Amino acid sequence: MQVFTSVIVLGLCFTAFVISHISDYKQRKVRTMTGIAQLIGTNSISALEFDDNEAAKKILGDLQKISPETINAAILDKKGNVFAEYKKAGEGSYLFSLPSQNKNITEFTNNKFLIFSSIVNNNQFLGTVCLRVELNELNTIKASQYKIAFVLLIAGIGLSFLIAFIVQRYISKRLLNLVTVMKQVSESGNYKLEVQDNYKDEINTLIRVFNEMMEQININLQKKDEFIGIASHELKTPLTTVKAYLEILDNIEREEPNKQYVEKTLDNVKRLEQLIYDLLDVSKIQSGQLYLNINEFDIDTLIDETIASFQIVSRDHIIKRMGEKINQVIIADRQRIEQVLVNLLSNAIKYSPHEREVLVSARRKKSELIVTVRDFGIGIAKEEQNKVFERFYRTRNNSILISGFGLGLYICRDIVKRHNGKIWIESENKGTAFSFSLPVQNNKNIKNQGEEIKD
Ligand code: ADP
């Protein structure tokens, strides 16, 4: 835009420059020729008074020397008849027709102009000097002006390109920096990032507004997290009481349909309870208070027990343990690792409603233990595979049909990372395989507390 504007401005300037130069040249020429016409007029007074054509012709003949660009000239008497005539060698005659008013007049046609100058003596009109002059230098002047204008225009464009390039680098660099941070924010969901900029201009205003907006988002997120923490905490106690009474009722009620009503209510209360536990975990992660209770335990036992307890409640699915047992004792928080396994298993069942099999396997790879839960259900699109570990993220293909809150995997990822492990997805043609790894040795630096863990 800058270069484009500069080109237009330069173009206009040079056009004005060329036009003014040409019109200057024309005016100068007219002034000179008017002077010559007046001189001829003064010198021809006696020739006219004494009717001396030859003398008048001689005067006109001097034009050859003093004004070679004059093509035709004539002295007309007071009636407008030709008294004496001149034509440049090689040129034809020219019939001057006097303008209606008998005044000193200049007329331009193409590259030629006509000058009419009255001959007056003692206030008595004696005749008119007519000159037809060629502006033969005009084309040369035009050509040289265009050449100068062209060279300056090119130099101007080059200069404006250079300035634009320097200015653009200074502007673009900062804008690109802003865009990079924006991308990072949208990819990582980390709203604590900010852009540094020390200049004082419009871009700095934009950057400042962006930083202020991020600060505001952070404050709002913090308020939201606080609210979630307080609300789930406050809900937990009454819900535990409700659940306890429902369990008593479930034990003592024998009659239908009351028994069925109690069971249904209990199921829903359990779901509500799970949500509250998830929300409490999220708020613990946010405030860095998700502590681990580290112990030694056998991973095979944990896997088998979890599968067994799932198999009791899940009538439509068969959960199979695949591969050899690995006989591995690991150092970790048993309850939290069980929470990860439970979440992966319940997802595998939930997101494969029309399939029967869910496979669980465990293997050792160097100093790591890898547990995999595979289903053959709806799968996860490639572009969403990293996003499912974000808070409240639910994939597009299931978000309406299958209930959930998008918290489980976020919590799983944090638990695994706190154990110095990794969690990942493989989802190709059919179904999904979630795997998580845990270090089996040197697992002393497990993160018990601290900030929320990010990728
Ligand atoms: P929730 O299941 O409560 O929505 P999660 O955090 O456990 O929350 O899962 C996040 C999202 O990841 C789910 O909403 C679902 O879209 C997707 N997802 C998780 N596990 C599977 C799976 N086994 N198959 C297909 N999609 C899954």
C-alpha cells in the first residue's frame, strides 16, 4: 500500500512537473516572439506609410537569422491585405486570417502558434504583423523531461520500496510475534502468556489491549475455578448424605416399583457424585493441590481387579485382558492409577455402544510400563486427538449423543504426568487405543504438588 501510494504521488508530481515545464517554455517563447513581432511592427511603420513593400520584405527577411523557428510571417495593411510576406526556405505560403478583434493575440495549434501584433503610430492603426512559429524544441524538451521524470520515478519507487521494506520488517516482526503468541494460546490454552513490546505506536496499543484481554481472561478463569471448587465442595457433603440414605433405602426396600425408583435415583446420584469428584480433582489440579499417595503395588492385580469390577456392571461388553502378566511392582499412587484405568475403561465402553469387546494389555518397554485400553467404537479424528486431554473438550462426533463433561482425560493426563509418565492415543480406522506409561525405576521424583502440568 505504501509503495502503491508513493508511486501514485510521485506520478502526479512528475506529471505536474512536466506540464509546468512545458507551459513555461511556451510562455517564454510567446514572450520572445511577441517582442520580435512588435520590433518588426515598429520597424515597418515607415515602409507602410511610404508604401515601400521591398523595405517591409527586407525587414521580414531578417527573421531567417533572428528567429529561425518562424515558418511564415506577413505584414498586413490596415485593410487586412498582405503588404509583405516571408516564408522559411522549404516551406509553403500561409494565409493568415486576422482574428475578429484587432488586438495582439496568440493562438496555439499542435506544435505551432500564431502571433498577431498591431502596428500603431500616433494612435493610428497601420496594419498587423503576423507570425507563424514552430515550437521545434518542444518535442526535445518533452522527451528530456519525460526521461528525467522516468529516472526520478524509478529512483523514487526504489527508495519507497526500500523504506517500505525497512518499515515493514519493523512492523511485521512485531505483528508476527503477536500472531505466534495468539496461536500458542489457542493451541495450549495457556492464557498466562503475554507479548513484550517497548515501542509507542498503534501496534503497541494493539499488543497492550491483547495483554489486558489475556489478564481479564485469567481473572475470569480464576473466578470460574474458584466457583467450581467451592460449589463442588459444598455439594459433596449433602450428596454423600443423600447417597447414604438411598443405599439404606435400597437395602430395606423390597417392593416394586419402589425398589426400581430407589435404584434409578441411586444410579443418578452416583453419576452426580462422580461429576463432583471430577470437579474437585480439576480444582485441585488448578490450585496445584492434587497430592499423590505413593506406595508399592502390583500392577497385574490392579488391572485384574479393575476389569473384574467393571465386568460386573457392564453387561453388554466383554473386557479381555490380553498378553502375558508382567509381574511388575511399581511405585505409584494406586488409587490415582486405578482412577486413570477406570476412566479409560468407562470411556472405552461408553464410546463403543454397538461393539462388544474391550481389550486391556500391559507390557514392559525398557524402563517403562505401558498399559493400553483398546475399544472398537466411534474413534477420534486425528485433529482432535490432542484436544481430548483439554478441560471440557468433547469430540464433535459424540458431544450430543453420549453424555459426559470432558473432564476425565484432563484429570488422567495430570495424574500420569505427575508420575513422570505419558498418555497418548492411537485411533485409526476403527476404535481407539489409549495408552499410558509409568516409569518402573527411578521413580523417586514423582510430582506430589505444584502447578498444573502442561505439555
Ligand atoms: P467425557 O467422556 O466425560 O466427555 P473425557 O475427558 O473422558 O470426558 O473424554 C473427553 C472426550 O474424548 C469425550 O467426550 C469423547 O469425545 C472423547 N473420547 C474419550 N475416550 C474415547 C473413546 N474411547 N472413544 C472415542 N472417543 C473418546
